[in-house]
Amino acid sequence: MLFHVRMDVNLPADMPAGVADEIKTREKAYSQDLQRSGKWRHIWRIAGEYANYSVFDVSGNAELHEILTGLPLFPYMKISVTPLCRHPSSIHDGDV
């Protein structure tokens, strides 16, 4: 199943820079592993915001939930999820 996910990050202003950097380092490694596996298909930065739009290709709701709650930045995120399906007018065979 494909899911469109918006993730907005809001780190506490009083979080020490070293702590924030360590969390971001773990987040990057986790997300890049998921991208290599094909589960995190796309990620785009939203210009001017500490947020992204992503597309996940996973088996279902439970797997997506497990992935999202495993994000090191999860406690500091507002996440919106929209399930997607192939559009009948798409010319791209990979849109499944």
C-alpha cells in the first residue's frame, strides 16, 4: 500500500544542541535504511519549513505505524497520513 505522509518537526527550543544533533543523526540513518529497502519511496523537504512530504510503500497500516513510531524524531512530530491508490489515468507502471 502507498501512503502520503506529511511530517512536521517541532523540537523544543530548550533542547541542547548536542541532543538534537544526536537525534537527527539517528533519524537520518533510520530513514536512509528505509529508503534503501524501498519502503520509504520518496521524501521532499517543504520549502521554508522543518517538514517533509514522503511516500511510503508498505504492507499496510500496521507496518506504516511501526515505521513512523520508530522514527527518532517521532516524539517531536505532527504526522498526517493519507492512503493512496493507483490513478487509472497514470502512464507510469510503477504507480502501484
